Amino acid sequence: MEHVASLIYTRGACPSVELESHVDINCINDGGVFVPVLPLFETPVEQSKKSNALTSSDSITPTMLISLGKQKDNEEMSPLLPIADINKFLSEQCRSLSSALKKLEDSFPPSSAQTLMSAAEASLVLLSHHIGSIAEHYCNGVGYIEEMLRSQLVSAIGKEIQSEDFTEFILFHNRKLFKNEFVPKPFCHAIRRPGHYPDGVLSIERTGNGDFGTKKNTDPVVTFMRKIEGSSSAPMFFPINAATSVEFTGERFLHAWICHEFGEERESRSGGFNLVARARQFSSFLLLIGTVSGPDSFDPQHAIILQNKDEVLIPLLLNQLPTPKEFKDAIQSLSPEQQRFAKAFRSMQLESSVFGVCAVQLKPQLELLLGLPQFSLTKEIKLTQDLLSLFIDYQISSDLLSFDGDDAMTSSEKVEVVKGHVAAVYEMIQELKEKDLRNAEQEADMHVEMLGCNSGFSFGGAAPAPRGGGMFGDMFGSAAPAPQAVMAFSAAAPLPQDYMACAAAPAPQASVAFGAPAPVPVPRSAELSATKTRLSVKPKGQAQSDLTKTDASQLYKDSKNLDETPQNSKSVDFTLIPKKLDAKFEALDTDSALRPTVIKTGDVWTKRMQQNLLTKMHEVTLTPGMQKKERNKAFDLLDALSRSGPLPIACAELHVFVAATHCFENSLMATVIQDNINPIEKMEKSMLIVASTIFDLSPAHLLKNEQEEERVVKYSPALFE
């Protein structure tokens, strides 16, 4: 058998051993054997007539190798050749193969002879070559047909379709398929109060790398969006530390994000999306990113404050879970205990796949916190920034800044009172900075004197002059007088805002003059003192307003929802949505192509910011350590805005995302040509499965007209059963 294998490998070449002189190795070839695999094309009408004639005349022939029975007159025409033609092909193959084997029997010794190479081994080699020729002809024939179909499809469309073209077509097709209120919309949400200019924009966009670098592919992704009616007054909670949980109300939106991936994109597009948040100039908001962990709980894992044209790009990772069918097939052979463990873990994966983004508007909450009327801080840009600085940088208690005057005062008067409180706190901070500065100077003087004592200098009298007559010797010349002090502080010059961080540092030794007098205290600013004196006068009969009794959920409601009562409020358990989708996938997704998808944030973020109005925008990379600092700053601000929990956040918008990915095994063209699958119909089915679950409606209610319904029923009847 080793010799036979050598003949097969060398396809008739002479082996290493010497055979009998009358043996011709070259005659072992299948060149004369007919291969019944050919790509043939016939006109359908002629094929039908020929098929009927040959089937009726040859169906009773006993020499036929195969038979499929008589073909009925009303039966649809088969794409295969008629049975009579197939039998003729097979008969010719048998005849030519028998002739080739007969020649081998004449050329090689019989198998009964004790020789190394007999007719049996030669026949085996010939049959092996013939089997390879059949497989080669089949691959070439299928490849020829597929290439012909590809060229015809490209000629019909005008170009070779790529995945980007399919995405663009789906966007166009959705407008024709769904009713206007159910059409998937780009996720680009403006963060604003009703009737006011937006404070910022929140969107999910493609990264624009690689094949998706064109401008059209950086547009926001489209999602099915359902506004949860009556949810603005239903409270939810999120923790900011182990002891504090903050209640928040506001509008809530449920988004269903359906992606599609073809075969070549499985490895190349692992992610490719960014959560982008942009703040307007002189505007600010707070962004929370996490997961919905319960019916009324949101777990923020990241947080950041955006203001004054800040922009943050947060990469999103889409992790696909196995389809329900794949999961069941995988655990089928496991033990009951192992199956229960796997099911419990998958349930946790599905519940944790509810991705949430919460945007908190700061100006409305500051107004609520300080007891100011609605929209009173809209044009108070400097006051708003000063308040944020006090809460974030100095963690000042809101009780020191809130309005505590007469409720009968006008809106502008209340704002002036708060400005007086802010000015008084800043004056106190300035005094503390100056005090710390004086203490630092005294410590530096004492440090220099201690060094002088250790060096043998005598303090209290005149310090000996160095050689050359000056304090610094020959550096200033022999007649140069000793300078009195190198470090000089101006009492009237304002200190930098971030000076507190460096005020405690000891002054350099060389910058303090020996025997310099202690600096005098910095006098108060006349303008600041006058402002404090003017605003500190309170009218008689004033009563402190009880801000904790304010119904925060009713202050900033949209005007169109003013007639909504608390009895009509309702809360939706978003964690049940993935389980409902998983059950729908198992029942209706017969192709097992829809995969539940978990959305997570990447490790490295990018922040674009502008230091001041005179500088250009520059990028900063936010590592996990810097993200933690931003999170702590945001949580400190939330702690101040909520008074550590008692005051609800009444101006928060929660966007909840559930995602699924329809995966095709091959590329787009291969799916259409090789798999003979229309990806448009498959995506229609997947979108209807998800949309009917999100909107809690039947697919028939989502379709635009009866024509679309009839077409979808024809190709996806299971959706309407």
C-alpha cells in the first residue's frame, strides 16, 4: 500500500523501485474517463419539453442508474437536469471507466501474481485520480456559476455592494417599512430645558477608522426609541458612596440598538463606536454612565462634568453573547447542576446588559438647591461658574450659599442675595489663603534663621557683609548695597484661584531676605466689602423657606405634561427587557443569527477641552486613574446638589440601551450568491422581533401599510402567528 500511495502522490511518476520491463506506469491516468460534472445551461421552456419527453420514454428503461419517478404535468420545473440526461451521463462515465480499467488489466500483471505492482493496485490508483477529478470539476463548476452570478449582480446594480452600502440601504428601507412614530432615529439627543437653548449634545457615533472613515459613516447610530410615558415622576436611585443614595426623576427613554455584521467584519470591527458628549460655551452638565441594576436603581460606574466646550469621546465595546439556540446546544450534555449554574450566569449576563446614560442639568438643580426661582440662573454665567467652583474645588456647604430671605422678594433680588453669600465665602477663602501665606513666610524665615544659627551667624544685630561689600559679594559689585528682600508680595494683587494647593509649600531659602520684616495683613477689597454690606441687610419679617418640602419632580416638567398626575406615573423594569428579547429570539429567530449584545465602555477616553477663550482646543487622554478623579469630582458635586441625599435630582434624563447583533456567516456578496439569502428580509425580521418587544406591540401595528404587511407575512409568517 505504501507503493500505491507513492503512485497516487506522484500521479504516475516512476517509483523508486524497479518494476517489470513490460509495465507502463504512464498508462495509469484518468484522462479518458468521462467526468459527469459540468455547468450546463438550458432554456427553461426547452428543458421542460425535453424533460417531459425523455421522462415518459425512458422511465421504464431497466438500465437507468437513478430514477425519481414520473414527473407530473403541473409540477414545478426542477433546476436539475432531466433524469434521462443524468442517466446518460452516468452511463458514459461507467463505460469510459470500464474501458480504462480493462486497459490496466492488459498492461499489468494479474492480482494473483506475486508482483509488487499488479492490476489491482493500478485500478486503485486510477479510481483515486478519478475521484479527485470529480471533486475538481465540481469546485470549478460551482466557482464558474458563482462568478457568473456575481458579474450579473454587479452589472445589474452598477457596483459591488459593501457593508457600508447595506447600512445605508437599511436606513432608507426603514422609512418605507415602519410607521413614522416607530422608525429608528439617530441617537443624537440635545440636553436642554423645554424652550431653551441646549446645554450640550449626547450621541453615539462610529469611530471613523479603517473602512468606516468616510464622513457618512461617522453619523450617529440609529435606534428604536420609546419614551416611557409617565415615568418623569417615578423616582429612581443611584449611589454616590456607601452611605448616600440619591433620588432622581426626569424623562426616561428606552433605546434598542440593532447592529449587523458580515463574515469579514467579525474580526476587523470589534467595537468601532464612541459615546460622544459635547458641552456648549458657558453651559455645563454632568454625565453618568453605568448599568440599570433594578426596577428603580441605576448603578453609575463612570461620571464626568462637562462645561465650556468640553467634549469627551468614550469608546464603546460590543460583546456578543451566544444565541439562545447555541446556549441550549452547549449545555445539553451537562449535568443538571452544571446547567442550572450556566442558566443563572446567563441570566446575570442578560440583566447586566442594560446600558444606561444619565445626563444631569446643573443650572436647574442649582436653582432648586439655592431656593431660586425657575430659570433665574439662565443668564447668570459668572455666578453659575463660581457656584460650581465652590462646590467642586472647595466643597462648600450649600447652606452657606442658599437664599434665606423673604419669599416675597423678586427673582433678581433673590439672585443678588445669593451673590452676596458667594462673595462673602470667596472673601473668607481669600483671607484664609493670605493667612496661610503669612504662615508659610514665617516658617520660611524661621527655617533660614535656624540654618544661620547652625552656621555661626549672629542674628539680632547687623549681619556681616560678604567680601566685596554687598550682600551677595562680588556679584553686585563692591559698592552695591544689600537688598532688603528678594520676595515681595503685593497686598492689593489678587491671588490665583488655584493658589491654595501650593500656598502650604515652604518658600525657597534663597528668596527670603535675612531679617526681613513680617508682611502686613492684606486689606479687604473695598468693592467686595461694599457688596457684602449692601446685600447683608435683610428685610423685616423674613422667614426662612423650607426647601426640603419642595416637590422637585413638579418644578421642571415639560409644559405638555403639566396635566400629568402622580397616579398616572409608572415605572418600567428595564432589566426584564433582555430576558423578553432572549425569549423572542429563541421562538422566532429560526436562523439563530440574533445575538444579545452587552455594551461596555473602553479603558482609555479622549477629552477635548479649551483652557480659556484665547487658546485652541487640545486633547487629553483620560486613563483609568484620571477617570476616577473625574468621577470623584462629579460625585462631590452630586453630593452638594442633593444635600447628601435628601434633595432629589429633578432634572435628569436617563437613556437606557439594549443591543442585539444580527450576524451573517459570510460577506455580503457571498451571503447573496453562495448562501442564496436575501439579507434585507433577514434584517427586516430581526428588527420586527426587537421593535415589537420594545414597543410592546404586534408587528402588524408597526408596519407602514398593508402592502408591506403582505410582503413581510409572505417571507416571515412566524412573526404573525
